[in-house]
Amino acid sequence: VPAIDDRTLVLGDRNIALDGQGRFTIRYHGTRVYPHVPSYSVLRSVQMVDEGRAPEIPFSTFKDKYVIVTATGQALRDLRATPVAVNHLGAEIQANALDNMLAGTFVTRAPGIVDGAICFVICASVRSGRNEKVPWVSLMCFLLRPRTAWARSPRCTA
């Protein structure tokens, strides 16, 4: 039985860390990584078996597999922007999430101090590359943390 215990989704023996809104970040493997089988091929295979012919898609294709069914008609396109594609099919996003859950491979957020240190290094290197003597900008980026530093200080942008 699935349960949520202190920002952790518990699925049997698997524990999935959740953020403050109850989500996890998907580790994407790319587009068209998982096999796509058109529903008409499956339906045609059933008809072929009924007629005594060998199916176009062998039924063993789906044995012991997770199957995600989605509508991908021209007007029904379930497309979302992801880090790996501008138009990523919703079923592929779900397949990536399922793959992450099964393999236990998730993107996890670094602690705030690490985010701040990365921001400090980036700001310092951008400023030193421009030969500008503005060390307080790097310090401000470090203290304000990345989300607010990039939004509040136009001097932190590259």
C-alpha cells in the first residue's frame, strides 16, 4: 500500500524523496527511448489471431512489461516541454518517471549551502572574466541564494 511518510513516498521497499509540494524531479533518458506500439497494430493483431493468422505484434511483446496507453491523435497531442525536448509526449514523461521509480534513480536537490557556493563561483568567474572589480556582487549572490540572486541582481547575469 503506497504511503507518504515525512516527504517520502513509500512504495513497498522503495523510498522516493519528495519536495515541499510532494513531487520528485525526473531523470530524463531522452526522447523515443521506450518502444512505441500503435494501438491499431495491437487491435489488428487481435483480429489476425481471430482469423487464425500470426499476429503483427506478438503478444509476448507485452509479457511482464508495464504498458502506458495514451492518445496521440493530431488534436489530442499530450505534449510538454522537458529538459530534453521542447515537445515531449506525456506517455514518455510517465515512462521516464516509472523508470526512475523502478530503478531508484532520481535527481536530488543539493543543500542550500552548495547552491550558494556554486552561485558564488559562477558570479566570481563571470566578473573576473570581464576584469571588473566588483567582489561584493559575488558575495551578494552567495548570500541571497541562487533563486533570489538571479532574480534580484541584474549584475549576476552572464
